[in-house]
Amino acid sequence: MSPLELRASAGLSGLYALRMLGMFLVLPVFALYAAKLPGGNNHTLVGIAMGIYGLTQALLQLPLGMLSDRIGRKPVIYGGLLMLAVGSVIAAMADNLLWLTIGRALQGAGAISAAITALLADLTREENRTKAMAMVGGSIGITFSISLVAAPALADSIGLSGIFLLTGGLALAAIIGVWQIIPDPSQSRFHSDAEANPKRLGAVLRDPQLRRLNYGVFALHAAQMALFVTLPLALVQTVGLAAGEHWKVYLPVMTIGFILMVPAVIVGETRNKLKQVFTAAVALMLVAQLGMASGFGTLTQIMVWLGLYFIAFNILEATQPSLISKIAPADAKGTAMGVYNTTQSLGFAVGSAAGATLYQHGGALTVHLFCAALIGIWLVVTLGLKPPMPVRTMMYHIDDAQLGNATELARQLSQLAGVKEAVVIAEEGVAYLKVMREGWDEAGAHALLGIA
């Protein structure tokens, strides 16, 4: 990566992480602290307030990404960060659940994830874009881990209102960071590998393999949000662990989950066993959910089942984007990821509302059974997932001289050894190749593309 690309990738990864901070930092403490507001004994309303962030984010994420194609990336990002700051202040000042819900809705309405991804694509060359996207993915995982551990102690010292004010302050600081640190792209254009294309949306939605993965990310995050309706309450009411001490539970189980995730992902990727690893993780997640339903009344039980949960969760979070990349059409990867991210946000919203409603009317057991049902359906759905080929997507910029006949060039590229799919998009000046990880004719591709 060039210094400019590295600066852009690091800065935008941090900005992306900040967006997720609005969700993750309140996740372990929201149910406890919102219950202290007037009407907080209505768990359904608490769940709606918790999850509406995901709903507004799901509704606006793709439209705002498309808007950034028309008016520019940074204006959309500035507007989204300002909306996040305003929503955070309203949530911090809320003295009832209605205003807290309004604040959370406005926080989610600053849905700039797609615009950030598009700006990242503008600022990186095709050969370095995968590294840049990996930095973004890593920042999200780190943010979740830090938030889960830090939030209980942070809320104990400054309260939920303090966390919202902190989020708002970081959003305002991020506006300055985008202005001063993130470079302005010399040219903004559409990138099929990073943005949603309305023309490819139908094909992505109809793809049965992608639908399986989209249901999976919905189920995973719906169950996650439902779990955090009951888990903080169980730690306080059943185990007697003060809210500020919950990190003592989260830190060890998160650490174990991360450590065991790494070799599992390596085996899946390097030995072409990604489906087996993925299916095993879904099955382990089902075991953890059923375990929570059968016994969640002692600290030992909570630690055991949470440990299994986070092992499975971390593996699934790491492998699902890889499966999307391998399965999605080469020229619709951005569209597939856009649908995937939107479905994830819907999972946040549905899981919070459904989990809280079930807890209100049937207690913790019904919530755990609901989560187990979501994951059980996912396991059945996953059994029909075709094992992905050990492929990767290569992107090449094409000079105008090479674009005389894009259709013929794509045909020639597709006939090379080890090339499973080749698409040449003249409007973008880019060739997308889906190639085998080993043994593909890279020299032949370079010759056809005029690359020295």
C-alpha cells in the first residue's frame, strides 16, 4: 500500500468502527440502565429502543451509499456523523423511553457504512482493495471485543447517558478527522466490488446460496441481540454480579473465543474446508443456545455456555464474509455485501424487539428457545450450502486501449487455466476475475490485460 492508501484505510477503518460503537458499546448495559427510566419495566419498549438503531440503519444504508455516488462521499459522511452526534445527545438527555427511542433511531439514521466503503474504494487501487477491506473488517471485530469488556465498567462510572455523550463527542471529532486526515479522492466513481448496484440486486436476492448466508447473518445477530436482553439481567439478578463487574465474565469468554477462532478459520481457508468449519460452528452455536435454555442459573453455567457461544460467534463472523466473496458473482460482490449488511442490521432490530417481548411475557427461557429455534433453522439451511471453490477475486485496472471489445476480452480471460469467472466492465475500466487460489494462469491474464 502507498502511504496515502494506508492513511485512508486506517482512517476509514476507525471511522467504520465508530459507527458500530453506537451499537456495541451500549449492548451489554442497555437493558439494565434503560430499565431505570419511567416505563422501563416494559421490556418490550426497552427492546424496541435498543433495536431501532438497527432498523433505521438497515433502511438507509444502501440509499445513502447510492446518494454518495451523486453528491460525493464526504458530504454524506459528514451528514451521517452529525446525525449520530445529534441522536447521541438526545439519547443522553432522554428522561423516558420515547425520547431514548427517538435518539437511538437518529443514531442509526446516520447510516454511512456504504459511503465509507465507497470512499475507501475511491482511495485504493484495485490490487490493494482487499487489504483495505480486511482492515475495516478487523476494526469491527476489535470494536465489538473492546466494547463488550469496557462497557460495564464505563457505564458504572459515567452511566448510559455518559456513554451516549461519549459517542456523540467521538462523532463530532470524527467529522474533523474526515476533513483533515482522510484524503479527497481525485475521482469518485462506482465500484462493483464495493458498492450496491440496483441492476444486480435482483440476481443477488434470487441466488439460493446467498439467501442461505443472508438468513444466517440475520439469525446470528437477532439471537445476539435477544441474548443481551436477558444476559445482563441474569448476571445481576441470578448470579448477583454488579453491573460494573460484568467484564470479568465477558473478557475470558471473548478471549477464548478469539484464540480458538484463529486455527479454525485457517483450516477452513487453507484446506478448502470452509463449509465444514462453518457448519460445525453453526452446530456449536445451537448447542450453546440449547445449553442456555437448559441451565443459565449459575455463574459456572453462564461461563460455559457463553464460552461455547463466543467460539462459534467469532468463527461465524470471520467466515461469513469470506463465503459471500467466494459465492457472489464477480461483478456483484458489492451488491451481495450490501444486502448482507442490511440483513445484519435487520437482525439487530428484530432480535432486540422479539427478545424483549418474549422476556416480558414468558421470561428468559422463552428467549433462549427463540434463539435456539433461529439457529436450528440456520443449521438446516446451511446443510444445503454448496461447498465454495477455493477461489479469490482479482481486480485489474484496464487502460482505454485494452477496452476496444470488453465482451471479447472477458471471453478470452475466462478461457485461461484456473479462471472460473471473468467480467470486464468498460464503464469502470476494470476486469474482475474469480480464480483458483493455486495454479491459475496469471501470466496469461497479464498478457491479455497489457500488464508488464
